[in-house]
Amino acid sequence: MYLADRSAPAGAKTAPDGGTVRAPAVASAVLALGTVSLITDVSSEMVTAVLPLYLVAGLGLSPLGFGALDGVYNGVSALVQLTGGHLADRVRNHKLIAGIGYGLSALCKPLLLLAHSLGPVGVVLALERTGKGLRTAPRDALISLSTPAELQGRAFGVHRAMDTTGALLGPLTAFFILNMAVGGYDAVFGVSACIAVLGVVVLMLFVQSGAGPGPTGPAPGAVDPGGASPGPAKPDAVNVREALALLRQPRLRALTVCAALLGLTTVSDAFLYLLLQDRSGIHEQWFPLLPLGTAAVFLLLAVPAGALADRIGRRTVFLTGHALLLAGYGLLLWAPHWPALPWLVLVLHGMFYAATDGVLPAAVAATVPAELRATGIALVGTGRALARFGCSLAIGAAWTLWGAGPALAAAAAGLCCCTAVAGFVLRPDAPGSAPDPDRLPRGTR
């Protein structure tokens, strides 16, 4: 923790004449990275929107086979995320590692045009997710290091809102291409590749090699990459032992364990949409538009949810998000014939993402020193994503053996139990834990 100037408002800095100059509410680095994510998500979500039907209806995969590929799609990035975070902290160039990740994902998009069976598709998806894993932690570290501690939730909310704008436009683009182009799936993959390249170009041109200090000054141990003012010497490279030592911190260890537990019972987006189609009888033509409902709600609520987390505590908002997801599971299980079912489930799904996707890295950033920020974010993200990989495999197997209803019921029961456990473990007064940094007054951060 660091002490802020109590005489100046949050987000302000001192002018040479002794007055205060209010800094922008959101750092330029956050806006630039948000633009890159917006463009990249248009590309990625075009593929994600059609992939379930392409694999199940087009290639004839069973639910178990789709579960394996969906697990690869979500799990490989988890394995690589830790490497990306550690490399970014080690080489002290977050943009370089993020750029390699974005570039690798862009290169994989056109390869889907050549893959028409389970094996090749799995390899291409694994490589694409490798790129995502490399870029995620360095990108989130850049956001965190450019933002003062008391505004982390808002900054991540702004980034996730821009990212989700891309998630909103991607399925729309895929929908129109499928209905207008000959050879619809190949056309979707080709256009997606072109858009992904544009995202890499924007990253190279408009994102600096490192995030500068936030409006309230540099975080402890942060490096000023611009060299505009003298600062401490560049810290030594981070080694693996120092990175693993992060797990000795009680609160980070608790966040990692709880994120993994909750991930074990969080059904992937693709399976949720397939379950929704199975329960409500949505025509295949409209299937690519289902992610739009989630994305629209996420877009509207990402910034308010982040600001609310800064105000009342990230733990509270994070756990509430999982409770909302549990309500969505309940509707799918017990209200399959309601006309409003698709709308209600998609609204709850979007609220879940708004309350968790940006709030979790903001909570991690409050517990990790600046020189290990990418590594800390990667540790928690890796545990969560690996757990979701296991969930995809389990749901695919359960659906194949028992059917969709029992599979979802098992996931709902597990999510209920894990949310209760996480609420207990992450309580602010947990034995051996530091005071909850999410609830500190702004003047004492």
C-alpha cells in the first residue's frame, strides 16, 4: 500500500505552481489497449459465435468431442498465461510479449480455412489460445500499472467495456456473413483473419512499450518507461523463485484457490448457448446472435460494476456475479418453456461477466507489487482457466452420458457450494489475511 496526498482529490497531481491538475479519469494506455482489444474481439468473436455449430453440425462432433475441443480452446491459454506473465515481468517489456500473443492469434485465423477434422482444428485452436494466453497478463499489467489503486476497478471496467463492444460486433458480423456469403464458414474465418491483423497494427502504433505511472504517481516498485522524470534504477529481472513466492501471500493464495474452485463449476459460454438452444428451441440461424445478449449487458454494466467494486469491495461484487450465474442455471433447469427464458438467461450471463471479468484482476493488482504484477495476475488467471478447462471436459462427458439437464444440475450444485466456500475464505477478517485492500479509504491507499 502507499500513502496518497490527502489534500488532493483522487486522480489529481500537483502542478509546478503548487496547485492541482486533474488527470484524465482513464489513462491513455487503458484507452489504447481497449481499442486493440475491441478490434481483436471482433475477430475472435466472429469465430467463437459460429464455432459450436461448425463443429457439432458441420463436422459432426459429439458433445464429448466438442467438450474436449472447448476445453482446449479455454485451457491452453491458461497453461501459457503464466509463461506470458512471467516473461513480461522478466524482460520488463509488457508490450513485446502482448504483441507476440496478438500476432500469433492473428496468424491462426486463416489456418481454420484449411482445417476440416478434429485433429487439425484442435491444433489451430490450441495455437490461437496460446496467443491469447501470452497477451492476457501483460495487457492487464499495463492497465494496472497505468492506474492509481483506488481506480483499478473503473479502469478494468472501461477496458472490458471496449473489449465487449468487439464481442458485440463480432457475432453480428458473423451473422451477416453467414447469411450473405457463399461458403459462409470460410468467409467468416477469412474476414476474421483480416480484422485480427488490424488489431496488431494498432497495438504496434498506439500502445507504448510500458505503462507510465498512474495519475497519483507510480505504484511501489513501478518503472517509468518514458524516462520523463528521474526515478529509481531499473529493478533486476524477476526469477522463477520470486514469482512462485507470491503464493506465500495469504490473500493472493486465497484469491487463486477461490478463482479455481469457482472455475470448476462455471460452464463455458459455448456450452451455455448450446444448452439454451436445446432448452428453448432457438433456430440454428439465430444461434450466432446469442452472444450478443451477453455482450450487450456486459457492455452496459462493466464500468458501473467496476466502480461499484472500488466503492463497496471487489469481493462482494465478485461473489454476487457468481450468484447471478447460478440464477441463470436455475432458469435453464426449471423454466425451459418460458418465452422470455433466452432473454433472462443472457441478461444474467452478462451481469455475471460484468461483476467478475474486470473485478478479479483489479483485486489481484491490489495485493501484488508492481514488479510482479503480470505474474500475479497470471497466477490467478491460470488457476481459473485450468479449472474451466476441467469443467468443459466434465460437462461434455456428463451431457453425453446423462443428458443436458443432469449435467447442468451437477454444475449448479457445485457452483452453489463453491460460492459459499469462496465467500468464507475471502472474508476480510479471515485468519492470517491482511486487511481487505478493496475497502480502504481512498486517502490511505
